[in-house]
Amino acid sequence: MKRCSHPGCSWQAIAPSADAAMAQYAEHLVEAHAKTVEADIPDGMVQIKLQEDGEWITTTFEEARELHDSFHDH
């Protein structure tokens, strides 16, 4: 089961597999916690900010997932 790591968010995935849970989680993050910003981001890259007052990081989706997971596992 995958739970949202955002403070105060009680969302959790109910899915038949870990991959399905991650897909639901990604959709939840976009719908509930993402903002649209104007930025020049190269194709195949995403920008993330791990802390509210942190800097934006331009990276691949896979690396962004790894950074997110390692940041929230502490």
C-alpha cells in the first residue's frame, strides 16, 4: 500500500500491485499537490522542489522519484 507523504494528507492507494499503486500515487500528486509554473524545461525532464523553501531541481522523472523517495524516507 502506498500512502501520500505530504503532511496532513491521508490519501492512500488501494491497488492490485506496487506498480499500480505508484501510478495512482503519481496521479494523486499531480491532482492534489502540483502547481503549474512557467519554466523552460528540456523534453524528458521534470523539475522538483523537495522543500517548500528549497531550490528547483531539473532532472529525469526516474531520478526525481528516487530523490523524492529518499527525501521522505528519513
